[in-house]
Amino acid sequence: MKILFMTFIDILNSLPQRSHHLIDYLKDKYDLTVVFCRYDDLGVLKKQEGTITYIGIPVKFASLFSPMILYKKYVELDSSKYDICIAQGPWAGLTAVELLKSGRISFLAYEDIDYFPAFFEYEDIYERTKNMEKYCIENSDVTFSVNQHLIELRKNMTGITPYYIPNGVNYELFNGKKEKHQGIVIIFSGSLEHWSGVEMPIKALSILRREYDVSMMILGKGKYEHALRKLSRDSKVDDVVHFLGKVKYSDLPLYFNKADIGLCTLFPTELIKYSFPLKAVEYMASGLPVIATDIGDLGKLIKENECGITIKYNVSDFVEKAIDLIENCDKMSIYGQNGREFAKTFDWKELFKKEMGIIFEKLDKRIKYN
């Protein structure tokens, strides 16, 4: 069975995310080729690594809005035919649809991992991206969405109901033992952008510190880091807000095990409504109660499974709910235990096993009726 995985994500230069976990799942089971975009000036990459063939195609991100750009570059590098293509995001999806139409792939599964129009401020780019997503879903054999709100959006947009395969966690990696430490440590892991919502808990920290020994670890990098560092200085909490930079995925549990509360206080936007943050499930698997903005799937899941607290995106609500946790160790412990149990259902292996099962079921039906 030959499988082609296509993604717009630069596999070599990005933090581990769904793409990397899917590759890990597929690599020992199938003849796998991974095609990805490179956003540097280092040229084409084509290499064999174990059972995987990697093809990295240099592109400028803006050029991906011209539908045939990636397709033309790819077909010059690989003439193989594939039984299944899994395409992630609309830019890779457009290329995959062309491969399907030309007979280079027999079956196309589209992974709908975000509402990508919401990344863009300009209306014309927003609309173009929206139409690209619609085209990919309408021309794929099956679509998988990471968020229930996203599924409803796609159903209204296309008349097609995608299958629900959310983002997950390497449960075994994160299911470690907590380390004893002084005070209460809250932690954030991820990209430091405005939508990450880290600004609000930093502001709240100056209030919490009046009564409680609370500190904060921030793992990750991003364009908003400079502003967050300035905010922590201006709020006079820079001595207890620790910016630890980009951390290897395998080392994340070392930091999570030193923390008490995981932060997922994302800024409430259209983008966040349709997302499914990996960090939240990783916190849960580590036994951390989660403080999250009450928006989208995440807020609902946390409330239904009692694995943390949800807040309105404002400092006063954060402070009130955080104090309730800090002063109630039993509640923190119960939320942490519930989170560990709930996170088991999000193990990447089980999620991708389900996804591939749906793909093969549909592929078998096609073969049977043809």
C-alpha cells in the first residue's frame, strides 16, 4: 500500500504537531512519501529516511494562492502513483485534487485541521482561502475535521459532513509523575502570538501575587514574545514569569510535571472557535487541571468532563477562578485525575487507527462496486 502525505507545514522547521504524529503512525505500516513545503532558501530536499521518502519543495507562502504552483513543482520531482493521499490544509489539498483528477492517486482524504481564512485580515485573501477549503472538501473522497463546530460549518458550506478526528496526544509520553516544588506554578506551551492569550494571565499574576506564591513558565517562541516580556516588566512580575524558549517535544513532560495548572486562555476569535489546541490535551495527560477560555469545543469538553475550569477572557474572571483552584487542592487533584482519564481517549495511535479504518472502509467499497 503506497501512501502520499502532503502538507503545507515545513516538517523540518516546525514544532511537532498533527503532521509529525501522523507521519510517525504511518511510517512503519506503509510505503510512505511525505511532501511538504519549505519556506527557506535551501532548495529542494529529497531524501530517504528508513521507510519514508521526504520531498521538500521550496515555495513562498504567498505563491500557494496560485493553485497550480505547488502542483507543477511537485510533478517535476515525483512521477509515482499512490493508492491513498492524505492532504492537510487547502494549499496541499489543491495539489492533491489535481493529482486525483490526473489519476496519480486513487483515493483522497482531506484533513481539515483549522479554519484557515481566519488567519488573514484582508477580505480578498479571507474569501480566497475559504473558497479553496470548500473546493478541497467537495473534491475529496473523505474529509476529517478536528472540531465539532468546524464540522457544522463545513456541512453548511458544502452539504458534506466530515468525520470527527480531533487532535490528540502521545499519552504514554505525558503520563508521568509530578515533581514536588514550591508554590503554585502555572504553565503555557505554544506559539507566542496575540491569539495565544498569554497577555491576560500575565496581567492577572500581579494580582494573584498579592496573596499567593504563584509563578509562570512560558514555553515557546513567537512574534509576540517581546510584547509579553515588556508586559511582565511593566506589571512587575518579570522575576516570576520565566520565558524558557522553544522546548523539544520529548522534553515537554519534564516541565509539565513541575507545574500545577495548564493555561489555554486563547483570545476568543473566529480562528480559536474552530481550533482544537494540542496543548490542552497534553496538559490533561500530564494531570494538570486546565484553565481555558470558554469557546469552541474545548470549553465544552472541559466542563462536561470536569478536567479544569473555563473563563471569560478577562482578568477579573481569571483571577476569581484561579483563586478557587489555588485554595482547593482537592478540586485541583480531581480535575487533574479526570483530565488524565479523559486524555486516554485522545491518544494519537487510536485516533489515526480510526481515521485509517474509515479510509480503508471507503476504499474497499469503491473497489467492490467497481
